[in-house]
Amino acid sequence: MAEYSYDLLVIGSGPAGEGAAMSAVKSGLRVGVVERIGMMGGNCAHKGTIPSKSLRHAVKQVIRYNTNALFRAIGDPKWVSFPDVLAAAKSVIPKQVTMHAKFYSRNRICVHEGDATFIDNHRVSVTLEDGADEFISAKHIMIATGSSPYRPVNVDFNHSRIYDSDTILEMQHTPRHIVIYGAGVIGCEYASIFSGLGVKVDLINSREKLLSFLDHEISDALNYHLRDGGVMVRHNEEYAAVSADDHGVTVTMKSGKQLRADALLWCNGRSGNTKDLGLENLDLEVDHRGQLAVDDKYMTAAEGVYAAGDVIGWPSLASASSDQGRACARGICGMSFRKVDNVPTGIYTLPEISSLGPTERELTEAKVPYEVGRAFFKNTARAQISGEDTGMLKLLFHVETLEILAIHCFGAEASEIIHIGQAIMSQEGKANTIKFFVRNTFNYPTMAEAYRTAALEGLNRVNRF
């Protein structure tokens, strides 16, 4: 019976777990990690961010080939199956796993492969693949087990035509028609992916608008472009029942509508991976989605036990999870750290979306005097050259101080473009104003030039040149 002891034990090797482990070991702590067998890198590398964004990239390449006049001179438009683009997307997973594994070995962090169960606040047992148990004690333990798709009990996910956002990555056929239930971030991303492959898509949204946390113009633009791509977006609908047979799936709505399709993709939320962790041995409770509550130092209600990443809920982004893990470890080491907030969103629809800061509605409700500067990509030389001229950059700024309050972007490379504005927003005093973009010269032609265009339009609105 093997016994191990560490200063910090991290359960989970995804972005949050890795961020904590690397920060702690570089601060001189003895660190151990527990990860399920064959899941180095966590769900992010195997089932979430990496495979889904790789899949999106492959589909984007297919779309560009089939819509670019240059390629039409080479041959006719090509039909590519879902399994084909999936295989191309999955080629990146082994690269990610190898890279993350090297991080742990290089930093002399011992990784225990198995399932962890708490014995008490400072001790866990790990069940290995052969059924044997290891026992690990630690001064501090961090839960970074991530999340999994939420599965209601009245939907048969064992049926071969019913998928969630994990199992869709194993689909070995191309449906002619798919119903996607849940129009959150994941649902909208997969609606883009399947419509890009020419699949008929019904996207069921239980709310009035798509991604209502977004700025209204961005949400409206997403709605328009999904519909323009052939997606049938159905708002204010909730399912009543789901049935499936050998030939298809029927989704019955509370409104009385019935949708028949070849497959169903369920994307209605995620749950924290806290089941079977033995949290009852810590008198630690989770909410209805299996998520843990933490304080500003990421400590749970159980002393010495911390949590970070998707398992604590919002914002459930790989980028934020990594920073949360690092912040947690720095706090444990007695170092200064920042609580992770004001995180930019990155939504990988086609086109993609990114935003940072409040929406127009939120600023209006807060009675903040603001103005808007916009740059439409169709008027940007770089976008015209690349052929990706859909979208816009939108700056919200204070009327009096010209301070940048928010950035909202819709279009190609939005998740990259946002970081230019983020860097300026993080400055203090007069450095954080839209005048930065007119006082500095930008390369031409670039997408970054959109900041200059938006700033000039905004300054014209307030007669400040």
C-alpha cells in the first residue's frame, strides 16, 4: 500500500489544476497531481476547448475552399463528412497531451493516474487502474475536476442518435438534419459547425435572445448570421419529451411543436465533476449543478480544501480557470494575487465573438454617460483582402473622460483582436482612453486598424479631435 505526502495536492490536470501546480512548484512547494487514467490535460484537451475549436477550424477551412473563387478554378465545391473533419481536428489532441505531460515531468511533479476520493481535509485515496489504492496526504488540496455536460434523467443518452457535447466528438456519421437543444455558447458554436458542413440545423433556445449576456448588436448579428447560414433558430421553446428510434429522434416541445431529425445534440448546461469525490466526508455540499462555492482565496467551506475552474462555475473558461489556479496557489504560498474577474469572453461561432466590459444596456442602467465608436470590417482593407469582411469592432467610452469602458467584437479573429483593447483598458489614468488609437500609428493593412477607425468615429460623435 503506497503512501505519499505533499504540500499541495491538485485533483485534476486541466487548465486550473495545471495553473495551480506549476505556480506552487515554482514557489518551492512539494506538489502532486491526481488525474483520471488517459486524461492528462483534462477535459479541455480531450473533450472541450481543444477538440471543439480544432473542429471549428477544420470546418472553416472547408467553407473557405467552397466559397473562394480562386479555388473554384481548381475544382468543384467539395462535400466533407463530419467524421473526416473530426479526424483532422483530433490530430491535435496527442500534441497537447504530450506538451502538458512534459510540463509535469520537467517540474518533477508526480502524477497519480486514478480516481481520487477524500478521506478527510488532508487525505485522499486514489484507486488505480488495477484496482489497487494509493493514499496521499497534503497540507492543502485543490479540486480542479472541471465539468461535464448536464444530462436530464428523462433523456436517453445511451441511444445512438442522442449526443451531448462530449459524445458528439465520437459521432461516426454525418446527419442530414440535427436538432441542437440549448442555445448557449456551446450550442451556438456547434450550430455554426454543422451548418458549415451543410447540415440542416434546428437550434432550440429557451430564452428570448441568443446569448443575452452579450451586447445587443452582437447578439442580433449572431442571430442573423446563423439564420443566413441556414440555421432555424427557435426562441422561447422548452422540451417536454425526447424519443428516439432506429431512424431518428423526435423532440416534443411544451408549445406542442414536434421536431424530427436524424440526431439530437444536447447542449443545455454543464455540471461540476464532484460526484464520487467523497465530499460528504468533508461535510461539503454542492449546488444543483454539482458546483462548489469558494471565497476570494478559492477556499471551500472545508478548511484547507480549495477549488478552481469549471467546478466552481462562472465564467467556465479555460483562460480564466488557469488564472484561478495560479491565484489559488499564490494565496496558499502567502503571495499577492488577484481574484480573477473582468475576463474577456471568447465565443468560437462562425464568425467568432469576443467582448470585455459592460454592454450598452448595463451602462445605461448604471447611468454612465457613454458614447459608441464602431468600425465595420467590410470597410477595412485587411478584411477585404482576406475575404473575411463580416463583423465589426465596437468601443464604448466615457463621454467626458474618453476612458474605454468596454470592447465588443464580432467577426474573424475577434478573440485575438480583443486583446489589443484589453491592454489599453488595463492602463491607468489618461493612458486608458480611445485617444491612444489616434495618437499611435497602426500597420496598414491590418485588422488592428479597426481600433483607429472606431476611435475616430467615436471622437467625431463627441466633437473631440
